[in-house]
Amino acid sequence: MRADEEGIAVTEPITRVERTLAVKRFSVPRGFIAIVLATLLIFVLGFLVAPSSVSSSALVGMMPFFAVLAVAGLGQMLVVQQGGIDLSVAGGISLAVVVVVHEPAGDSSKLLPAVLIAVAFALGAGLLNGLLVSRMRINSIIATLGTNAVLYGIVFVISGGTPRSTTPLLRSIAGGVSGGIANSVFFALAALVVVVVISKKSVAGRRFEAVGANPRAARAIGLRVRTHQTLSFVWAQLLYCLAGILLAGITNQPTAFQGDSLLLPSVAVVVLAGTSLLGGRGFPVSTVIAALFLEQLQQFVLALGVDTSVQTLVQALALVVGVGLYSIDWSAVRRRLLPGRTPPAPA
């Protein structure tokens, strides 16, 4: 029902294009539905098969590490949106951990300067990655792998390879609990809100996604492709820095290799959330839910009495499943396997 120029209500059929736009406007991403169902399933399965994996103590112990993975996953997502993969996530997190633990040396009054130093290192690492990839045209895997080696070199210079206890202030902030919820979860939610608002609700964010989806077309219409690609690594390193600071407060005596365990999971949660490895649209909320799924999956595996070494295999399997679901053109596979059953083209 519509109104003409004189205000008289007239009936007019809705066109096919209008219906399509309406559906897309209110559609829910396939990855979001899939990861929500998978997360609910792993919790139900844990309740039925391994109740200890969903006990209150297990959930309280798991939530801080879920928050760290969620923050790291958001950083990795920004790089993947530009068609890259950031292998410097381990070095970036480890460097932040070492700086905020070793520089204060147990003195809470020196924590703020240490945090600022960690942020400065993150900015430098992000710019280095961005310049290597966007300006020098080096493959992101090779560039970030080299940056990761540089970051670990700085880690050893600062720490000497020896662990040290975190400051009481950082332990109370990052490792504390408010209202029965770990403080680190609030930091993760704050990071999620910032990423969602900037990437989904701003002009710069829409341009960022456009550059990732099609750099050539974005360059043709005047978008600064190299700038957006560089900034993706900078924002990612800042999020890795936050993850490292949280991890330093959660772990009483973190090691110099604390970020190693987050490399594979940070990629897995992005893929499980439905973000294409070829770049384009990202899904921050789904990425955070995927982090919850992956952490609970590890809890479930450990509750079954499986050796801890199997955790890496579980993460790798989750990554393979995510790539299989969202990166393979299954319709093309069906056409090849069943050529006689190809549906006719629409008129």
C-alpha cells in the first residue's frame, strides 16, 4: 500500500528487487547462526557428557582466557578482512606481557609508564607490518613472520627469558572479578563495542570493508587502499597489546612465550565466525562467540581426560572445519560431482 502525489492510497506490487533488498537488510549472517548453534551445542554436550566442563569453577576459570582470545581474534579479523594473515600475534602479545611485567618489576606505580611503552611497541610493530605489506608488496605471512622474529628479539632483551611476577595493581584490574564476572570480560566487551562501532557504523569502517572486498575497485573510486591496509595491522597490534596486558594480569607469573598459544586460535575464531580469508566483510560479534566456542571446546576435551597436547589438534580441526564451511564453493563442488543434477538457471 503506497500513496500517490495527491496522498491517495494505492495498491502497488512490491518488485523483486525491493523484496531482495528487504531480505538482505534484515538477514542474519550464516556464520553467526552457525557459531551460535555450535556454541550452544558444545555447552549442552558438556552438560550431558562431561558435567565438570560446565561447572561454575570451570566457567570462572575459562572466562578470562576466553576474553583474551576474543580480543586477539578481533585484531586478527581486521587483518583477515584485508586479505592477509597476521603471524606476529604471538610476538605482539608476548612483548606486551613482558613489558608490563618486567618494566614495573613489581612496583604498581610504574605500571602506567610500562603500559604506554607496550602501546608504543604495538604501534611500531603495526606500522612495520603495514609498510612491509602495503608499500613493499611483501606477502603478509612472510612480512608478519619476520616482524614476529623482531618482536621476540625485543622480548628476550627485556626479559632475558626468565619469568617475573605481575604487579598487584595489574592483577587486581585484569585478573579481578566484578559482580561475579571476570574484569577481563568487560575489557573484551569494550573492545568489541569499539570495533563494531568503528567498522560497522562509520564511513571509515565501510570504506575499510570495501577495500578488503575489492582493492582494485576501491582504488578506482579514490579510496586510500594502502592506508587502510596499513591501519589494519596497526589496529590489530593495539588489540594484541590489550590481550597481552590482560594475560599478564590473569597469569601470576607469565612467561616470555605467553602469546604462542594464541596464534592458531586467533585465526581459527576468525574463520569460524565466517570472515573470508580472501578479505571483505568481517563479523566482530561472531568472532567473540567463536572464541567462547573454542575455549569451551577445549574445556570439554580436557574434561574427557584427553591429554593437553590434543588441544592443538582440536584447534587445527576447528580451523579446517571453518575453512571448509566458508571458503569452499560447495555449489561448484556439487556441480562437478553431480553434473546431471545442476538446477536450471532462473528465467
